[in-house]
Amino acid sequence: MTHKREIQGVVVKKSGDKTASVLVTRYVLHPRYHKTVKRFKKYLIHDERNELNEGDKVIAVECRPLSKTKSFRLKTIVATGVK
């Protein structure tokens, strides 16, 4: 059985039909200054039922490539954003 990556982030944009852009924040230790710094990356995730809105916190799971840049699908909505 293969292990699928899970990412958790905030929806920053509705990117067309059944797609949302999610910003994932991670904290890493700077190699020289030993200070914790933030690193950001955006992922496109597949939202089959078009239920996401901007500001929602979501968990996405890795899947087969659905398009050139989309390889994650929505697993759960952790919290809804302010409307």
C-alpha cells in the first residue's frame, strides 16, 4: 500500500471550475542563523463539488495527476473562512 502525502493550508483563490488554490505554510530552521522561518508554497487542488470558498482551511491528499499542475484532491474542510 502506498502512502499518500497530505497537505494542510488555506484557500486563497477559486481557480476556475472545480479547482482551488491553497497556500501551505511550513516552518524550517535557518541553517546559519538557527531561527525558525516561514516557507510558503501554493498548490492547486481538485474540488469535485465546488464547495470551497476563500479563507477555508482544508486538508488535501495526493492523487494521480489531474492536469499539468493539479495533483491533489480535497479530503476535508477543517474550518470555514469568514464570508
